[in-house]
Amino acid sequence: MTEDRGDIISPPDNETEDKAEIQEILKEVPDELLIGVLAERLQHEPSGNIGRVIQTVSQQVFSGPIPPPAMLGEYDSVQDGLADRIVSMAEAQQAHRQVLENKSVDAAIKTEGRGQHYALAVSLLIIFGSLYLIDSGKVLSGSLLAGSTLTGLAYIFITGRKKSKPASSETPDPL
């Protein structure tokens, strides 16, 4: 079932102009409406024409801050220098992201170093406290304090700080 639409749109001189005009019209039509019309047309078309109908529908999608080169060229046709502005915007955003990442890494390094200094200060305080207890005649208390502190420190230095792994959702299979 075809209908004559010659009274609405006059046919262009060549096929490429026809395709360009159809693409401009299709850009204005919502996707849901196009899908509905395509589905209805596929139900009424003979099976030989289905391949031709499906091949005429396409969609372009890109991901990222910079569009593909062909689309970027179209931005320049809308306004001179617009493509350069888009590229420079993406470059500025990338530079900003790298600055933030560097600051984050530097802050993590400083935090780690500060934690090590505090751990050293607390360890020395506990060791000197235990030596004071031993010197003042409380040998058992000083020895327990020093022994537990040194044991804990040795364990941390040998094994290192390990991050806890998240609990697995899988349960072991009971046999």
C-alpha cells in the first residue's frame, strides 16, 4: 500500500538531495513514532521488501566528549570555529581531571606519611612508658606493655596492612 505524497513534498532533482531531505524530516520525528510506523509497515509488506525497509533505518550514537569527525565537521558548518571550541573544551576538561587526580594522589601520599609518623610517635611513647614501668619496679606491667606493643608492631610490619575483601555472596557447598 503506497500513497502519493507528491502534493506535500515536491521531488528533488537527484537522489542524494532526496535522501538528505528525508533525513532532515526524520530527525524531527520522535523515535517512538518511527518505530511504530516501521513495525506497522513490516506487517503489511511482502517478505521480499522487508530487507529493504530495515536497511533504510539507522541510528548514530557516540560516546565521549568529542563527536566523530564527520559530525564535528557539521558543527563547523553551523558556526565557524564551533568544532575547535568543542575540542578545546574537551582538552580543558581532561587537563582539569588530571589536576584533580594528581591532587588526590598527593593527598593520599601525605595522609599515609602522616599516619606512619603518628604510629612511630605512639609506638615510641608506649615503649618508653614500658621502660619507665620496668625501671620503677613494675616489671610485669612494663614487660606485658612492651611485649604486646612489639608483637603488634612486628605483625604489622611483616604482614603489612591488608584491605579486607568484601564477603562473597556465594556460600560454600556443604558436602
